[in-house]
Amino acid sequence: FNKVVGTPPYTLSSKLILFLTKKKFELASLVFQKEFGERLLAEPGTAEYGRLSITAQRSLRIQPIMNIPAAAFRPRPKVDSILLRISPSNAKTSVNEELFEELVRGLFNQRRRVVRSSFLHFLSKKVGREKARTSLESMTLPEKRVFQLTISDLEELCQQLSKALESRGQSFA
């Protein structure tokens, strides 16, 4: 398919966006629940910013076209909607995608924590507390909370983690 146009059931929104991140297409114009659209467009440091925002924004260019009030539909839904224009992003990164996804999932399970604390907790579950501590010693972690990390911050952390583990002969299984 080249183009996607529609108003998908709001319960399928996340699955559809994740599907689009993995597919090649030219353009999508889709209507979503407004709150969902705000999560897709969310900036670091906002309450709406999370794993979905990061995953979508790394792979897709998302532009709001217009807000659609609930009154525009029959039967009238209980929520407002938003029309988004979505196209693939051509940005290429050299990060290990599998590690990146796992890192984002692990860190955002504790999105309010300071990065160092959340990172230590996440890494300890994977390689043990002592190995996690020694790996963190070689890394430069931003003095931010997890939900304040930009996509480039997360990509940098992923690269640092990969190098730290490789230098110690550790794997991330």
C-alpha cells in the first residue's frame, strides 16, 4: 500500500501506529482520539510524552492537520478527535534497535525517576547489580528525569550502553 486514509477504531490506534512504523508507505491521513494524537505529538518533559511518542517520532513525521470536535460526528462520540498527516521519516540511526526498544521500555517503566536511578534499576535486572554499577561508571548520564529525555538523548544512552557492555565482554540477553 502507498496511502492510508481513514478513521480507524480508536481501540486499534496504538497497533496501527506501531504497524506503520515498520512499513514503507507514502502518506497516511488518519483521525484519532485527540488525547492519543497528543501522545504521538508530545514533547519531552510533558505528561503525554512516553514510549509511544518516542517510537512514533523516531520512525514517522507526524503533523496535526485539524482538531475535530465530537459534534462533527453522528452518532456523537464522547471525545474530540484530531486529523494527523503521517509520513515515514528518513532518519537513519546506528543504534541497535532491539536494545533501544528494550532500553526505552525499561526506563519509561519509571518515567519520573532520575535517569541514573532508573538506568541502574533497569540494568540490574538484566546483568546484575554489580555489573550494572561498573557499566554505569563508564557512561555519561544526563542529569534529567526519564520523561525529559529527548530521542537523541536516548539514542546516545543506547550507544553508550552498548559500548560499555562490549568493553566488559558482557551481553544484554
